[in-house]
Amino acid sequence: MTPYEIERRFLLKTFPKIEADAAIVHISQGYLDVPQNLDSVRVRVYGGGRAEMTIKRGMGMRREEHNQPLETSFAHTMMDVCPYTLAKLRFRYDGWDIDVYQDPLSGIVIAEREYASL
């Protein structure tokens, strides 16, 4: 069975008011150049020392998604060859992921909610 991600994303004009106990994690991610039949291949390193590679296909709210854990040192090596990289702070609160992007995308705030796959 193909794994699917179902999510809704919203561009926010301002950072929402959240409780002080919201979980916060720093995320560095890079995107690899990929053939046209793949929509995106992303490498992500989380501030807690965890890393993964994600392949996504499709468009809209429901997309095919494959995640693969990576050794953190290997993920950092992969990030070195990614032509596109970014950093963000992720706040987890009340079932939402709120991403506050840093350079080069400073000022962008996205709220995202994932739903169970069908």
C-alpha cells in the first residue's frame, strides 16, 4: 500500500499567540535536484539529532510520501550537496505545526495540520 500524507497548509500574516509550553525544534532542510517524475526529495536534520530523507509525489492536500531515517552525519553530507537549503523553527501546539522560516525565507510563517491517511 502506498503511504500518503494528507495535510492543510496556511500562510499566516503574523505569528499566532501560543502557549509558552509549545514544543520547539530547529529544522535544517535541503532539496535535491530530481528527475521530473519525482516532485521533491528533501533531506531534513532536526535539532534533536534526528535526520530523514523524504520523497513526495503528487499535488494538493493528498500526496504520496516516503520517509527514510538517516544517520545524522550522512544527512549533513547530503545537505552539503543540496542546491536549495533553508532553516526554520517549528512550534508544535494544539495539533498544529507552525513553521517560522529563517534566512533566506525570513518573515514567512506557515501553519500546517496533518490528517490520518486513508
